[in-house]
Amino acid sequence: MKIPLSSRPLFLVVVLSVLSLVSHLRAANGTWNTTSSANYSAGGNWAGGVVATGTGATMTYQAAGNGQTITIDTPVTLGSILFNNTSSSTATRQVTLALGAGSLTFDTGSSSPALIEMLSSGGTGDRELTLGAFTTTGTGGLEVRNSSTQGIQRVRFNATSSLNGGVLTLTNNQSTLLDIRGQTSNPFGTSAAPDVIFVGTGSTSITVSSGLNLTYGTINGTSANASLGMAPGGQSFTFGGSTNGSFAGRLTGSGTFVKAGSGVQTLTGTNTNSGSIHVNAGTLLINGQGSSIVSVNTGTLGGTGHTGGNVTVGNTGVLAPGNSAGMLGVNSLTLAGPGSTLAMELAGTGSGQYDQISVTGAVNLDGNGTLELTLLSFVPAMNDKFFLVLNDGSDAINGTLFNLAQDATFLAAGYEWKISYTGDSDTNVFSGVGNDLVVMAVPEPGAVLLCGLGIALLLGRTNRRRLLR
């Protein structure tokens, strides 16, 4: 039968729809129910001999294996993996889904994410599922969900995989820990690492294993029970993408955390990391409590919390306290180069109306730094004072800012300002009695001259009138 040209587009749509339907109909759900290591395609290891594969198909692991490797020896497509290790052991039970001559693709047939669900219902021992390389289709990404009430449920990614631009969603509403680890460094690469969303109130962590590095994108989550952590010997955890995110969880361990990506990453939790944080790109807002040394290299550090550690602003780094106008607390503050920038916003003279840095340790300026002042719909009056660095105790500020001597004047935001390193915020005194860094709005020399000329002219006119009388 010859199909008219005008009907061919409709015919193609029908054919593609039929092929898609056939593909879904061919998808087979299967249950692996043996404890032996074997190839994925071996039908004797599956209940009823039905091997799980196909778009949207579910593979259920229903066995008590330990040290078991299931080798993917043929192209396999799945929508989900349900992992139910039924062992009654109190010891850790580990199963690996390894990549052999085949491939593993997650394809749900829709925009919903692929799923790995931990259902282990045996003993109280920890349960681990390790995955070799895989890819996902579409942009739904991957959800790892904990539905077990026993032991730690751990998922390890063992080889470089791709979520195709999708996100990694970690869901846990159980009382047990869901722990995500890399069995290799950067299992999702470094340039296309997925964003992460923590969902639920259960304890969920992404942990860097000993000797490894991890890279993820923007981190989001509202639970304080979530964490980005370092096992002993963990090297570095890089996070941050081009989008903005807010994370209420914790940074833990003793390794190095690196903020990358052009977006704004906000941390609102109480961090216990005893290592360091490096801001290498974008903006990191610390609105919670920290314990880390922070190096601001080529990005921006801000927020209204407390870093808990010393802060060093590098030669191209920016320290901009607040989320708009606000105060950021640090231990010691060091400006490490002439390009180090203090970016301060002024919206008024009252408490909380302009940016401040509260320092509990030393303040080291050493002639470095650039001071940027931005007025937020605010017009300063003559002699308005702004205590920008609140230096606790009696220790003096070391050095000067951008080689501006005590009482020097400079121009910023269209106004002239005078600077002092001996101000006292408690008594609102500009200089001579304290150790705070303060700037004060002063009239420009031209304005003073014009004012003087005006007064002189006024006096001259008055005297002239007297003489005429």
C-alpha cells in the first residue's frame, strides 16, 4: 500500500508510538534470589528464569548474599533497583553490581528519576550495594531512597557514571543512616557532576572514603540531619554549580571542602569539620556555625553566621559579610594580597543596617586590600560613622588597609571618607580609644571650600549693608 505524502508524518508518529509501546511491553521485572556470584544474564539466578531488563523494568535483589558480584555481561536497561538483603547477620553484607562486557542504563520511560531503594529486612548489620558504571536517559536523574529500619544502608558508586544533567536525590525518612560513597574518586566526573537534593528528616550523608576525592554540584536540603562528610583519610569534597542552593546540614570530618561553580551556595547548619574550606568560585554564604579555616581564593565569602576558624582573603578573593547588609563572625582575619577586597554595603547607621565583620582573634591587614563601599538607597550625612571591623579585646589591628594611614581620606561610592583603626563601637568614638576599624563620611575639600566662600560672601554682604547704613 502506498501512503500519500500528506499522511506520512502522522504515519511516522503512529509507528514510533507503537514501537515505544512494544518496548514497554517487552520490559520484564525480575527477582534475583541466589547468593552466588554470576553473570546478570544467567536465568537460573532469577525467580522463574525472568531476567529483569527493559525500559522502566524493576530488578529486585531478594537474597542474603555477602561478597557477591553480579556481573553485567549484556546490555541492561532498568527503571529501578530494589535491594532487599534478607540476611539475618549482624555483620556488614555487601553486594556488587559490576560492569562486565555489557552496559547498564537507567531509563524510566518518563521524566521521573530512576530509583535505587534500600529495603533490607534481615539482621541489624549494615547493608551495602556497590554499582559499576551506568548512565541515565532523560534528565530525571537518580533517586536513592532508604526504606529500611535496620542497620546502615550504604550505596557505593564504583566507576565514572553519568546522570545526563539530572540531579541526585537522596531520600530518607527512616531512623537508619543512608550513606552515599564513591568507591573511586569523582564517580560522576568533575565537569558534569550532578546537583544533590536531600529529602526527608532521616540521617543522610555523602561521605568521602579514605584516599579519595568527590565532586558534586549545588547542594540543597532543609534537614539538619544531612551531612557532607569525610571518612578518616578522605582527601577533598568539591561542591557547587552554576545554580544557587541552600543546605541546612553539616560539614563533618577533617578533610578539605572546596566551593566551586559560579552559583551561590548557602550553608545554614552547624558544621563540625576540623579541616578547611576553600572558596574557589562563586559565592559561599555561611549563615550557620562553623569550625573550619576558610581561604577565599577567587570567589566571595559572605553570610551572617560564624566561620569558627581563621579567614584568609587571597589576592583575588572577596569578603562581603551579610546576605545583604549584615554581620559575619570570624576568628582571625587576614588580607593576603593587594587585590583582597572587603565589599561592604551601607543601608543606614543603625545596628544591622550595614555590613560588619566581628573578629575574635587577630586582624592582619598589612597594607593590603581594597575597600568597596556600596550605598543601598542611603545617603550618608556628614560625620556618620560605620564600624566595619569589630575587633574584640584590646589587641590592635596589624597594619593598614590598602596603605591608608590613620585618619587618611579616600573616595568611595561618590563620597569622601576618613578611616580609623582605633575606633570604639561601644562608645561610638571614631579614634584614639579602641581597636575597631571605622570609616566616617566627611565633606569633600571642594565642598568645604565652597562652604567657606559662601560664608565669606555672606559676611561681606552683611558688612556692606552696615557701611551703607
